[in-house]
Amino acid sequence: MQACFAIHADCMGSSVTNVIQFSLPPKRDPHGSGEAFCIQCGHTWIAVAPAGTVDLECPECHTMKGKWRFEFQPAPGTMVRECDCGNQLFYLTPDGHLCANCGTYQGY
Ligand SMILES: [Zn+2]
Ligand SMILES: [Zn+2]
């Protein structure tokens, strides 16, 4: 945790000439890094991307179908629904479960 310094405008008066300009580290956009996987080809890698990035470019098949690996996943061996395309991620919509990879609704 970095300390935060605040300078009171009142204390400085009108003169700002003797204020030492301390150099701030170059402004960086917050980045996230972590394990990513591709729902297109199944490739996994360690991705670094600006915070808020949802779609990552897969270094293997170069589609934008890379996703962050989730913090939580079913335990290995747990039965999970899988689309014909191999994807296991779905949007749960009022119309049904929409495959996040190929865009087809799942039939039950
Ligand atoms: Zn891929
Ligand atoms: Zn699919």
C-alpha cells in the first residue's frame, strides 16, 4: 500500500515556486494478468491485458476468443454441459442457454 500525500493549497499560499516537483512514476493503466484460455482451440497461456479486458487474442489461433480462466471451476471429473463445439460456457437467457463460443441455443 503506497502512502498518499496531499498538499493543502492554504499552506502553499500563492507562491508555488518552492514546491519541489517530485517525479511520479509514469502513469500506467491498471493491467491484469492471469491464466487465460481460448474457447476456440482450447489453448491456455498467461495473459496480460488492461483491466476490464474481456476478450483476449489467442496466441495460438489468433481469434479474439481468449477468456480469463475463472477463479472457480467445477472440480475435475464433475459432469458439466458441453456444447457440440466443445465450449462449456453459456449465457443463461430467458430463451435458453446460449453458447458463448458458437452462438447456438442448447436443446434439452
Ligand atoms: Zn485459440
Ligand atoms: Zn457452441
